[in-house]
Amino acid sequence: MNLAEIIPKEVKGWHREGDIEKYDRETIFRYMNGAGEIYRMYDYRGMEVLRMVKPDQPEVKIEMFDMGSPDDAFGVFSHMREGDEAGVGEGSEYRKGLLSFWQGKYFFCIIGGQETEETKQIIFELAKIITGFYKPSNAKPAILRLLPEENLNSGTIRYFNLPSSLNYHYFVSDKNILHLSRETDAVLAKYGESYCYLLCIKYPDNTVSKKAFVDFLSVYLPEVEKAGIYQVSDGKWLAIELMQKYVVIIFDAPNRQFAEALWRQAIAKIRNQ
Amino acid sequence: MDRKLRNKEGFTRRDFIKGASLAALGLAVGVTVDSKDIVKAPVRTKVILIRNKAAVGADGKCNPPIIQDMIDQAVRVLFDVDSSDKAWKSMFKPDDIVGIKSNVWGPLPTPPEVERSIKKGIFSAGVAEKNIGIDDRGVLGNDIFKKATALVNVRPLRTHHWAGVGGLIKNHIMFSPEPWNYHDNSCADLATVWKLPIVKDKTRLNILVMLTPLFHGIGAHHFDREYTWKYNGLLVGTDPVAVDTVGLQILMAKRRAYFGEEKPMKPSPHHIAFADTKHNLGVADLGKINLIKLGWDEDVLI
């Protein structure tokens, strides 16, 4: 990782300003306070920051994060995205002066202090230089293939390993009752028009998946003891299944039919993989 | 299976859904509290919401006399006395050393007009000017804060990329030399900061600035003026959990109005609920909070 090798000293009238800043897993808080935790939830190895300036224009900053693997570069991108694809790298989003994208094992943010026509142009120009430098991985985490396509809101797919990520997007419990860890792969996605979520977790072996299944039921749904579809409150249905290394849970389905259809599709995906 | 888990060692989403702390999790529509006839209620459970349409001008600047009047009115009603001087004197004694814990976050700091009004109020209680300090990130190195016998906690309310919202409970995190130790599970146990010796039992007044709150943001690079609005209000109380709970409900209502649907906070600001259910710092149950609304009531959202 070396932004100095990638970005020329001058790009379309914009010049590099100052030294490249570097932050590791411990020092990232100096740069972005608590937001550093978002990267540390993944296999973040380090980051570089390069500033570009042009007279009468707000500063533009390039942040480059080494996420250790394409899976985790996608993971941190999926954690933050909210909007439409911007057509940069292997996945991207542009919002008012902030372009974020991933390519290979790297995640990038290019930020204009304020959005102007000029900052927007240089942001996409810098992204073009960066994406030309690194080869794409052409791969997303394998567990994404287990998501049923029908009613899937693809912009809401989140890939992660840790319980803090799950709770960020969908609070389940303050305890790690699903036994998520660096050894697990998990995907969460929204289905349909309401806030119905499907969570699929792959564990390292059948023992851990069974323990997670049993502990989740015992704490979250103590009134039941086996896989199935249950009404948990008015207008909220939950479905759960254990299949070898996998636990699948559907939260907040609007009715039994919706929960059951999604549940059956998810089971079929795992069975047929 | 660990049976202790079953016996509620932890808290799940369902516990909040079943319980009254749901509101503080930022998940559902808030309860409208009828504030009639509760002026005589204990101070601890009171939260004053005061608004003035002219508090923030068209240029985005605060109107100092109006801000001063809002704060004075709020403390008068909070402490149920007939003058603001009496209210300030009920909070502070002349020999107090008072730190005003502010917030300097660049895009949305505590307005200096609010800081100055608080300082004036403390001064009116007889506290020497040299014994009143205002600080945020430097509190641990600030002699006034190190010797403080009393604190005022004041900051704007905003959504926060890691804690769900940045409110009063969170504002004391700079009293910890290692703030990152409180990051676990989206800052779930932030309330424990309030048990640090430099903070414990010292905060006499909490003011959540609701002049131009930030109601939405995405990811680490998180500020967009489009997601602020002129609410022109202040929330004032002695219980930081109760004040944050009311503030959160206003943010949730604004999100519903803006997005046209129920849009849960991400991450969920469960540190507010936990401040009540796990750490007993205050009350996160809207049904137990006596909300008193003063002033401008258009689009009050609660």
C-alpha cells in the first residue's frame, strides 16, 4: 500500500499537499475517533491519507484502507453504503462530495471538503487512477450466494463476522448469543418493503452452529425449542433454521406467508449449494 | 446451554419490545406525554422542552437574548421557583468550581451563545468567574475540571456513526483518558463513564441543544446539512438519560416525517436504554418522564 506510488504529484491542476499520513489498528482513533471501530470490525491492517489542493477549491482527501482481503474490503463497503452504485471499482457509492469504493483488498474514500463541480471532477479522476492501478478481485464473499433473490433489496446486503456488526445494522442482544466471531461468515439483508431481515451465518463446524442455534432460541425465543416460524409480536414473525454449519434467521417478517416463503427459499439455497 | 443467559443476564431486542424502554432504543413511535399538572413533579423526572421560533436566525446564527431567556425560563420551571436567579442558586453555591462540559465537534458544536448564557447563570449564583470553565476535549488537562465540584453538561443532539446518537450521556466520554474502551457494542455501556471519580455525582444540569439537530447520517464521514433542521429548541433536565430519551424521540419523529416511513437508527442508540436498565443512571421510560413543553409548539414532534 503506497498512495505516493499511485497518485501523481499533480493531477489536472490539483497538487499533493504535505506528507502521506499512516495509521494502524491502534492509531486509527487519532485520525477518526470512534469511527475507527467500523474498520476494526473487519481485518483492517492500516490506512494512508493523502491530501490534494487547488487554489480557491476545498481540499480533497484520499483515504486508502488495507482490509486484508477482498471479502473484508467488500464487507466494510457494504457496512457503509446506503445509496446507488456509482460505477467505480468493484462497488461504489457517491454522496455529496464523498466517493467510497472497493477494489481488491482495498477500500477507498475520496472526500471533498465541500462539493463543487471541480471537486466532483477531481474525485472521479483520482478514482480512475486508483482503479487502474489495482486488479479487481472479481469475487464477493461466497455466503452472498445463499441469499434468495426474490424480494431482495440488494443495496442492503451487509457482510460481516462480528456481533458488533450485526447489532449495528440490527440490534439482537447485548450478549453474543449467536456466537459470532472472526471464524464465522455472516450476511444480513433486507427483504420486501418492510423492515424484514434475513440473517445467514456460516460457522466453522456443526458443533458451534448447534450451540448458537440453541443459545439463540433459549435467550431470544425461550418459549420454543425447535426450528420453525413463530409470531413474536403484533405483525412480526420470526423464522429460524439450523442446517449443518448454517443458522438462518428471518426477523420481522410482516406475516407468516412472507416468512415461510423466504425461509423455504433460504433452506433450498443452502441445500443446493 | 448456559441457563444464566435464560435468566436474563443480557438484554435482547425482544426485551425492549416487551418493555417500556423501547423508546430509548430508537425503534418505535414515542409516547406523547401529557405534561399538564406535573409542574410540581420531582425535579429528577422533569424534562423541559423550550422552543422559540426566533432562536436561530435566517443566517443560522443564534439570537443571544432569546437563548438567555430560553435557558432562564427552562431552569425556572425545572426547579419550580419564581426567578431564574433562585434556580441557579439552587444548583450552585458561591464556593463551587464549575466546569461546563461543552462539545466542539466541527460541523455542529455547542453554540457559544448557549455556553455564555449558562456561564452567566452560574455567575449569578455567586460563583467567581475564575472558577467557571468551558471545555470539551481538554477537560482532563483543565485545572477547573480537575478541581470541579459541579458540572453542567451541554451539547447539540446528533446522529452518531458508532453510538446511534451523540447526546448528553455520550458527552462525558472525554472524561475518560481512553475513550475507545467504551466503544464495544456501539458504546452500549457509555453510562459507566458517569461513574468515573472526575464525573460521579457532579452534573447538576444537562442541556441538550435542539436548535438545529442532525437527524440522519451515513458511515464514518457523517455530516450533511440537509439532515439538520431548525427545531429552535433546548431540552433541559437533571437526568441525562431522560433528556436523551426525549431528544431521541424527537429525532425519530423527524426521521419519520422526512423519510415518510419508520427508519430505525443505525446503529441503535441502545446505550440510552442501557443507561437505565443496566446502569441506573436515569430514566429511559417515556411513561415515567414528566415532559413540560414551553414556547413555540409548531411541529413540536413530541
